[in-house]
Amino acid sequence: MAMPACNGFMVVLVVAMAATLSMASLAAGTLQYDFYSKTSCPKAEEAIHNATWSIIKNDRTMGAAFMRLFFHDCFVRGCDASVLLVQSNRNPQPERAAIPLRGLDVVDQIKTAVDNFCGKGVVSCADILAFAARDTVAIQGGFTFAMPGGRRDGLISSASDVIQFIPSPAMNADQLIQSFGVKGLSADDLVALSGAHSFGETHCSFVTPRLYPTLDPTMDATLAGNLKNACPRNSGGSRMLNMNNVSADPNVLSNQYYSNVLAGKVMFTSDQTLASSGNTASLVNQNAGNPVAWMARFAAAQVKMGQIEVLTGTAVCGNGSSPSHTVLHGQNGSQMGQFARHSSCETKQSGIPGL
């Protein structure tokens, strides 16, 4: 049963369960809960939440966009805001050139809001992406959890990395498990995070391979007919579609996704395959039948994903210079190189050339 919102008891329960599930992995990492409260700006997370809420209030499709940005950022070169870098001499083909991503322009609105509270150069762009995704869950999923901070921003952004590391919607379950495993995520994490496909939008081009030339027999016949009407053969594939065609409100994050998977009412091969693999089918059933357990798993997986190949150090995004000797550290403490400081998280909009 889908549950788009939850009462106070459930929120507390989800927070407690998520904290238990994620604390062990966080203990070995380099991030900290309440990072800015402990260091430089106690109101940083509040400012990000308020700005994120305002953006989603004006356009409810933006929550899924923030979620997707965080996922793409973490899966490509780790959670370092490299997804935000624009074309430059250093990055002639940045990540954004490989695939269209919504929300890149509005990240600067959140950056401006947090700078007004904290001053420029205090909060990293990588943390803004992580906190905006966390706040999207609270706003459009009805449950909340703590997200650690302390990520720093990267210098390098390459479209070829997107092709290498972002899972394809055409992948089967074994391929997905391998793709997530490369990033240190389990099959449980894969299934839990896939619940983000309960809301948001996609293009016809990602759906038509299941419709033509032969209809995917695992797709619900009524959904297939509706999709063929919306996405005619050879129509170009640019039309936008709701990811969730079952719920009355397609902009709610919930465990409805898993019921849709079991009914054959999902958009991608990578969604439907979760019901056909022994490694994932039981998890789909569990999440479909227990919304609270899914919330806890989703929250823990978000925190875990937010630790992928993180960069940490003393410099931050915001003051328009690049450090000359600052060292980055991954989760295992190994040196990772230097990282960027930006005058804006979305450098193109601000007119600052990419690094």
C-alpha cells in the first residue's frame, strides 16, 4: 500500500531505523552529522531546506529533479558537485553534455539563499545537492532523516564518465547489481533507491525501446496502449511523461513504485527487471507491503550513496579561487588531489567560466 505521508510517530521511527542502518557505514567515513552547526553556520541546513521547499512549491516536478541530480553527482566521480561544472578548457565535455538534467539552473537559487545566512565560501555545492535531495524526501515523501555534511567540490567533469558509470534504463537486474556494486552499494540499496522512480518525469525516448518494434510482454497492456498513444513510433522521443501513471499525484515519493513494478506498470526495463530476478524480487515485495520499512531502507541508502568517493578538506565552494595545496580525502582517507572553489554552484548562470 502506498503511503505518501506519515504521522509524527512514523517519522520518528523512520529516522531511528535509518540512523541505525547507516551509522555503521558512516563511522568509517569522513562526513559528519550537523557538520555546519559544529563548524561555521548553524542555519545552513535550515536555509537550504527553506529554499528547496520554495522551489518545489512553485514547481512540484523539481523534487524529482533534485533527487536525480544527487544520484548523478554521486555515481560520477563521487559526490563532488562535478555534475554542475560547465564547459571549459579544463572540462571540454563536462557531465552535463552527456545527458539532459533538470534543475541545474535552480541550484544557484539555493546557493544564494544559504550564502545570505552563512556568507560566501562556507557551504559546498556538493553538500547543497545532498541536502536538497534529503529535503525533497521530507517535502514530497512525508518522512525525514539526517544527512551528514562535509563534502567538498571537484575540479573535473567528463561526459565519458557518465556513459561509464550511470546505469542504463535498459539494464537487467544482474547488470544493475554490478553497476551499484562498483559504487559500494548493495542489491538492497539498489531496490530501495529505485523507489525514487515513484515520482518525476522521463522522455519518450527512454520508453519506446519497450514498445517498438515488439512490445515488451512484461508491460501492462493498458499502460502499453497509453504509452503508444503518447509516444508514436518515430516521433522523436522528446515528449515528457510522468514516471508514475498509477497514483493520482505523480509528484509524491512513495512505495507505490513497488506495487507498480509487480503490476507491470513501470517505465523502464531496469524497473521491471527487479521483479524477475531472485536477487531483487523479494525486496520488491517487502517494500511494496511495508512502507515504513521501505522509508528506512531508502533513507539509509541515500546516506550511504552520499558517501561515495567523497572529497573532504578545508577549502569550500564559493570564493572564486582554486586552492594550490589543498588535499582531498576519500572515505578511506587516501589523498585524492585538489578540488575547486566556485563563485556559484552553477557556474554558467553566474557568468563565471568553468574551471
